[in-house]
Amino acid sequence: MLDSGPAAVPFDRETFLMMKTDETPWYRDGLRFECTRCGACCTGAPGYVWVSEEEVEGLARATGQSVAAFSRKHVRRVGDRLSLVERHNGDCVFWDRERGCIVYEARPVQCRTWPFWSENVATKAAWEATRAKCPGSGRGNWFSLDEIEAAARRTPP
């Protein structure tokens, strides 16, 4: 399941997003990422995959279910937020070991913005920790500073 990232992050998401614009991040020249559909970000430790009502609607359509049926089976309320449920082992319910993500085209923003979460790009060490668990990080398509920061801003806290 998607977790909160490396534990050694020196500041939180809010601080990351509020950084002065004159501070140039270590990834100013961009970063590479290509989803290999390995499932490393979809499996493992329990966590939360935050979803909006619109995302629930899209996931329901993608799975051929009504919003009500989808929500009963796949969504849980955590405080005033919605999260996808997970399997007993922490894996995402939409992860299939043979097919990968079975809702890939309708996946939530949190999944779409991986690995450019603020905690993953906060420091070069955090990025290296992300690269160690995600084989697509550091290879493939190039993403600019603006694209990385836009992804970090879109990712639910």
C-alpha cells in the first residue's frame, strides 16, 4: 500500500510546499520516472489512499459498479476523509500480481503523482530511498521542476 515515505524527512509537506520561491530545490534539473507496474507503491505496509468523491465515481465506472456498491466494498471513512480499503496484508485492493493495477486509467491523484510526493523529493537522500524501493524512479521519462512541484501540490496530505 502507499505509505508516508521515508521516515528521515527533515520537514513536513506543508513546509515543503511553502518554501520560498527563490530557493532552488536539489532537483532543479528535473527527475526521471517511468512506471514499471511493479507494484512496489501499491503493496506492503498499511496506509491510506485518499480519494475524492469524483475519484470514487471514476473508480466505480472503471469497475462497472454503482457508486453506492463500490463505496460499500472499497471505500472507508477516516475522520472526514475517504480512503480506499486495503487487503489484510496492506496491498491495494486493485493490485493484481499478474495484471498490475486493474484501475490504472482511473487511479486516484495520489497514485498518479507517485513518486513526486513532497516527502519523496524533500531531499536527495529521500529520493534515493524512493529509488531503492521503486525501480521506475530515476529512469524513463524526464519531468521538469515545474511538473514535479505541481505533482507534489496535487498529492493529498
